[in-house]
Amino acid sequence: MLYKKENAVNIEKNGVKMRIYNRKEQFPQAAVVCQETETGHSEEFLNKKSYFIFYIVEGAATWFIEDKPYEAAAGDTVIIPPNTRFYYMGKLKQVCVTTPAWEPQYEQHIRDIHF
């Protein structure tokens, strides 16, 4: 399958601009989202079903995974298993792949993050 940039859905959520290339209905095994932020993701959350795989294209951020900080920069990959709390702070561009494809009912809000 080919998903073209011009057919992607653009949204902004919790301080992150997202270009969503596909949804579960199109390809249930995985979803791909390009993300860009100036400050980070202003919500700590977890997903009960999907792995979140982030490849950082540009910039750097501090990732807080289960309250433990990790420094990540361009060229690094961050993998978040299901049922793992996380958020990140920093300026970056990244690609996020969720597998299986993200579904809203499996996302659980933990708390808002104030930068």
C-alpha cells in the first residue's frame, strides 16, 4: 500500500503537530505518523494495546518512561511497550509507528504536563 503525504490527515494534539498517514481501518497491523514539536508532548499517557516506536529524525528530547528520564536525539529510536506511561520534553521531528494501529479506546490519560 502507498500512503501519500497529500492524503494524510493533519492535526495538533498536546503540543505535537501530527501528519497521520493511515488508520486502523486502512491497515490494522500498524499506523504511521510524522510528528513535530517545539516543546514536547504535554500529556503523560499509556496505550493498553499498541507499541509506540519513535524514530527521531531531527532534534532532541528527554523522554520520561515510567518516571525515568532518558535522553534521545536524532538517529535514536524509542520503543514504548503497551501499558507503559510516558511523555517527552524537547524540540524534535520524528516518525511514530504504532503496532497494532492506534485506536482511541486503548489510550489512557495519566496527567497533563506543564512545561
